[in-house]
Amino acid sequence: VVFVGDIVRPPRVREVRRVYDDRVRHYLVLFWRVMSEPCGKRLKAQLSMLIVKAKQFGEMLIGEDEREKLERISAATIDRLLREERCKTDLRRRSTTSPGALLKRDIPVRRGMEWDENQLGFMEMDLASHGGGSERGDFCRSLSAVEIKSGWTEMAGVRNKAQRWVFEAIEAMRMRLPFRLRGLDSDNGGEFINNHLRRYCEEEGLVFTRSRDNHPNDNCHVEQKNNVVIRAYAGYARYDTPEQLATLNEMYAELRLYLNYFQPQVKLVNKKRVGNKVIKRYDRPLTPYERLLGMAEVPVKTKEALKATYQQLNPFELKRRIVRLQDKLEHLVYMRRKGAG
């Protein structure tokens, strides 16, 4: 209360007009969950696509007023409106890489002369363990591979880390790629550092390199995918039955489409040090599909095939299938534990 002479004036209360109401926030939350809870910048890049796909497949009816608001909303406002919905976890894993020492001298450590990261077709690969915290017995692994320039990601579940299964998974991945494979880079595990894979790369004209010992950041692209893809969707449970492996691969078949066609990524453009801070600049968020369409080295025929696949895909249905398969995996793990108990 403000006193002016004998007059008592109440304080002014500024009326705040809400531009983005609860209905807009409702659609934002739905889209955010369908896109697997991205940051505001990545969600903003895909909002127009989600609105079009929702209308194309009859997923939801969005009013004209809400559509206009969703298309002009900023990334910062998205983050603010979704603040209450966010939850974070910090789960850690143990490495199960066994060194393949015999051939390390014959497979070079990756350097600039072996790789041209501005050329399409060079992939990092790694295995993630599904032992559930125990290394006893046989259990499944997930092979992940990411192409450096486009960010195109492939995943496959394998029975164990035997060279035979890993090699078969690499061959199957190669057949699915929408570009020509030029090179592979791995860690120093024996599942990769072996005569079979080395001979295959030599015969096929593929560059085969490895990371340095005890330098996991040499494979930073695929190591990141192990966290945001393999662990985020397959989790940390133990998978050691044929049915669990089949379900895992069924989920990966849906997940590769969901990630490569609908999940935008940002790439580091440059970074510089200013005082005690490092300032990083990134390009605008684009999906691997969008990056491939913008590359001159990708043939027109391949681009047309990618566009045809994109037109048929429904991100809402893909997300529902992935969640159902995650639930199935969880149920199989529960039944397995129940039977073992």
C-alpha cells in the first residue's frame, strides 16, 4: 500500500496476458513425449512436421489458433512450458570390452589421413552389454553404428560378443544403409579386432581403423548413441534368451526409422575459448534423413526412395510400437526372473 498525503492507493497489479494457454501446452507435451523428450530447440525444429503428420494420419485435431501458436512459439518458451514435465536420470554402466591385442599393430589408430569426416560413409561402431550388472554366462549385446557426417544410426541385437554374430550384424547393417559404406572405426575389443573383419574390410575396400587404448572419447559419436539410444530404449536389464533377443531386434527395426527420419540432431560447427569459457556453436537441428537429402553425393534415386519411405511413416504410431516392445521386453525380463526364482 502506498500513502500519498491522506490518500491510500493500492499497488498496481500488472495483468499478464497468457499467449500460450493450457491447450497449446497440452499439444506441446504430447509432441514432446512422441519425440522422446527433446530439448526446446530440437522440438521446435520438428513441430511443423508433427502437425502435418498428425493431420495426415488422423492422430489429433488441432485448431487453427493452436496451430498458428505452435508454429511461432520459440524454443525458450517451449522449455519454459515443459519445465514441470522434465525429469532426468543419471544411470551409469560398466565397460565389458575385452581387448583384442594380437592384431592391434595391423589395424591403424584413426587419424585424419585415414578418415575424411566431410565425406559420407564413415561409421563408428561399438557394442553395449546387456548383462544386467553381471558378466556371468552368455547374454545379449547391442551393436550400434553411427555415420559421422549425416548422423545416420543403425542398431542390432546379437546373441553374444562372438565374432560370428557381430560380423553378421555388421553385414546386415551395411545392406540397410542408404549410402555407400567407406570405412569402419571401432574400439579395441576382440569382437572387432579379428582376422575375419579385417580381411572383409580389405576385400571390400573399406577403411578399418580403431581408437587408442583407454581413450573412449575417440569414438565419441557412437559412445553418445550408446547413452541416448541403446540405454534409453533398451535399458540396463539382462537379456539372455532367444525371445528377448528377437524382441530387442524387433524394437530396433522400428527405432532406426524413428531416429533417422524424425529425431533431429545438431552438429558442432566451431568452438573457441574466451577466458575460462569454451563457447560452442552448433548448426540448426536436422534429422539424418534431412541431412542426406541436402547432400550432393547422395544419388537422386536414393533420395526419392528416402522420400517415399518418409511419406509412409507415422511418428506417432512408431512411438507406440516402440513403447509396446519396451513393455514386452520388461515383461520377458520379469517372467525370466520369476522362473529363475
